Amino acid sequence: MSSPPPSLDDLRREIDEIDDKIHDLIMRRAQVVELIGIAKRPDNQIVRPGREATILRRLAARHTGTFPLPVVVRLWREMIATYSRIQGPMAVAVYAPEERRGFWDVSRDHYGGSIPMTAVNTPAAAIRAVADGTATVGVVPMPEEDDHDPWWRYLMNQDPKTPRVVASLPFCGRGNARGDDREALAIALIQHERTGDDRTLLGIELTEDKSRGRLKDALEAAGLTTVSFRSWTGRETGGGPLHLVEVADFVDAKDNRLAAFAANMGDILLRTIPIGGFAVPLSHAADARKI
Ligand SMILES: C=C(O[C@@H]1C=C(C(=O)O)C=C[C@H]1O)C(=O)O
């Protein structure tokens, strides 16, 4: 004889037990994070976007059942940002003018509802806020093709006090964010870290206009796979044309492939600066079908 189905009361009791366990674990996680905060000193970089991406990818790989993965990611993003803030002060400056409030929504989903967040009207203001320490993280739009005033050129600087791109938002779908703005990048005064599935943004200055085909060939011959190109030929600084190339790997300034690229370009290359990069979001990864 099969046993009768559990009653509503029994099931609700089970939910209460589960909630207690989840709550206990949330509180225990806070205690562990406090110890991590101590172990991380003296460099104490409270926000580690690479580690955060690795945590979310691991959970995505084990996720099953009817509860939607983007909501799991949303819950963890809220937690991770809040746990980061337990370790030290945090504030976010978001490029979110009146007509582009979607960036506010994706930033709030990523950095949580309890982190101090300020809307600024230009990407340059977000960069300034990070550079002067008013904000720990800045959120700027994914570089666009016809941008007359691209923010990324301000990051083409070797000064260690220059913010770097450290993450791509959203990490797993934009949910009910307002408007059409799809993607943003986070910048901070930390280095982009290798996670095993990464993109790097290379800022490249040339002495003269050259086709993207030439640049792509020289990068690929050096072993760098190109994903996208953005270009800017405004010359108010007196320099040459600038390109922003997204490449499909982790690359830092010491990478041999950059030296090979420089050799391939010869005299027309003035400088190549990795302006940071990001862990490939789940929405882009092969796992996307699970979303
Ligand atoms: C706990 C850490 O600090 C922050 C919080 C994290 C978390 O809550 O898991 C992960 C990375 C960091 O952004 C850590 O560096 O491991």
C-alpha cells in the first residue's frame, strides 16, 4: 500500500526546516567571509570578480530542477556583494542617465540592493569616481561602435592608479531591467584575474590609419583570437588612431603574445595596453542553454 501524500501542514513544516538551514548557512558564511577578510590583508582587495565568476560557474554546472538558474545567480550576486561589504566599505558609481536607467538595474542586480550606489551622467564621471576613490566600482556601457567620445581611451594609461575593466554585467541574463541597454562593464582599481574562460580588452594606438584586417592578422599571427573591434580616430590629443580589441583569453602586459604582436606591427604601433578584461558571463558561455 502506498503511503498517503504529505499534508499541507507537513510540507510547510519541511519548508520551515529548510529555511532554518538556509538561514544558518547564510550566517555561517558571513563568519567565514570575516576570516577571509583577515586572511586577505594586507592587500585586502575586498572585491575579487574572478573568484566570484568561478563560484557562479561552479554552481551553474551543478544546477538542476525547476528553479531558474538566473535567479540562483541573482541570489548569489546579492549575497556576494553583501559579503564583500562585510570586509570593508564599498560603493558603486553607475553610468545611468535618465534615458539609460537599464544600467542602474543591471548594476543593482549585480552589486545588490544594500551597497551605496550613485548614478552619474557620463562614463568619464564613473571613471573619475573610481580613480579618486569615491567609488570602489564603476559601471560603464559596453563599448559601442559609433561612440564619438569613447570612455575606454581614458584607461589607455600605464599609471597603476588607472582603473581597469574587471567584470562584465550581467553575469546571467538581464531579467526585467528597464530599456534596451544590454551589457555593461565594471571597472575598479584592481587587476583583472585569470579564471579559465576570459576576455581581455587591448587598447592599441597606431601612428596612422590601418585597416582592422591588418590589425586582426597581426594579432592572430601572434596567437591572439580577436572577438570584436572598436575604433576612434578623434585626434584632439594629438595621438594616432586608437583601437579597442577584445581578445578571447586572459592577457596581461607581460604576455609574450603582445611582444609578438608588436614585432608583427613594426613602427606603426605606438603602444598596446591591456585595459583589463572579464570572466566570460554565463549568458555567453556554452551553458547558456540552461538559462
Ligand atoms: C570572500 C571573498 O571576498 C569577496 C566575497 C566573495 C564571496 O562572498 O564569496 C567572493 C569574492 C570576493 O569578491 C573572497 O575573496 O574569497
